[in-house]
Amino acid sequence: MQALVYKSTGSWYVLKNEKGEAFNARIKGKFKIDDITSTNPIAVGDVVDIDKEDGEESIVITKIHDRKNYITRQSPHNKHMHHIVAANLDQSILLATLKDPKTSTGFIDRFLAASEAYHVSAIIVFNKTDLYKTKEKDKFNRIKSVYEKIGYPVYPISVTNGEGIDAVKELLKNKTTLLSGHSGVGKSSFINTIFPENIIKTQEVSGWSGKGLHTTTFAEMFDLPFGGKIIDTPGMREFAMMDIEPQELSHYFPEMKALINDCKFNNCMHIEEPGCAVKAAVEENKIAAERYISYLNILGTIDNKKW
């Protein structure tokens, strides 16, 4: 029998079968030793085969089906291993905020590059527009212009007053969507607004630090009442890239990828090489300086041994 993974706690998994029946299951021991390089061999969104354990009533996962895609990040517990955030996605939404807490463009760019690397369409949604004054409105318009110019949709919303919620709900219809972002940006509150009843506990942003408090411990998938699924992820303080070679990184910045063939050298890293089309585009304001800085910062975090 096949089932879909809705929640992973590390040792037990919540599954739903084709009839929509939910139950708990665990993995067979062999999954823990079979050439698995991630900290979690099975992720939310995985399609699996299940069976009853010999002589017992408990359900075990016997097989993982091939994934069409997935998003991974550096394991928060082991920097040398990766953690699969979710699998078999139609799109990803990064929920960001300009204040309380502030989402840096560097974090946004890491998320977008990861989505590009794993072939997942990405959308940026800015929450808490009810807090915007003139300064924040100007900043939002500037950021929106930068990202829409390179092909990423940007939506403003306020969970507090309902602004923009219907437009984002339309994006979610009949798709499996990963919802990610820093702690405190309002992921849980957003999910609660699109369900008839509140299904997730929420907490306020920590007043003394300005950082969000973690409310989601494990990734979890929910069936949307209007069709589709949404995967809520633990709030992320960082989004370290994994399994990406330095020479590949510019391929995951669309505005850079479009110029790669115009560089003088085939192996151009867009740093100090002469005849670099990317650097020329930055100087001519055809590529946003913030995006180029993000590229350099991410490049600097990729294992130097790969150079």
C-alpha cells in the first residue's frame, strides 16, 4: 500500500493513505544505513510503501519512491550533513518581513538559490504590511522591483488585517507548497487564517531580541480546505547551502545565468576575472548590487576545499 508522509518527528512518521486515513509508522532499520547522506532519510512529502510488521500491528515504511524534487539545507545539528526540508513540491513560498523581525536580503537570496538548485518555483511574500510607514513602503517597493525584474513574484500581505490573503490563497490552490521563513514572520498565523479553525499554536516575537520564537518543531503538511497542500517548516535562523559547487552558484542567480556565456572565460567566477559580463552588469546597475553581494557571501561559505 502507498502512503504520503505528512509529518516527520525523526523516529515516527504521520502518514495518510490513498483513502485519506492517517496513521503512525516507523522506518525499517535498513533505511538508517543504506547510503543515506541526509540526517532524515524520509521527508515530509515523500511517497512511500508501507506494510504491517511481521506478527505485529505496527506499520513500517518499506520503500521510498523516487522524488521529483526536494529542498535541502545544512543540518542544524551537523554542518557536514544536509537535512531534507520537504520533497515533491510544486512551489515554495518564502514568508519575509521588513521588521519585527527583519528578513535580510541575504537570507532571501539563499532561499531563492536553493529553490533554483532543486528546481522548485519560488515566490516571496512579505507579511506585516500593517506595520509599514513611509520608510518601509519605499523599501518594499525597491525590493519588489529587484526581485520581480528577475522573475520572482512578490506579494504584500498582512495577516493582522487580511490584506493580500486571498491573492496568496489563489497561488496555493491545488498545489503542494513549501512555506518557509524566519521564526516570527507569521507562518503559523498565516496558516491559521486559511483554515476554518486555528490548527497551529503561535507565539509573539521575542521583545528583547527582536527574533522570532520557534513554534514549529517539525515540518508538517496540511490539506488545504480549497484544494492543495501546504508544508509548514520550523522557523529558520539560517539557510546554509549544501551540495553546490562554487562554479555552479551563478547558475542559480537567473540574472547572472543569462550572462554567463558573455564572460571572457568559460570558468569565470565573476570575482576578479577580466572580461566578466556579470561584473560589468553590476557596474551598469543591470544587476542589483545587493544580489551580487549575496552571491559573493554565499560563495564564501561554500567549502573552500571545493575550489
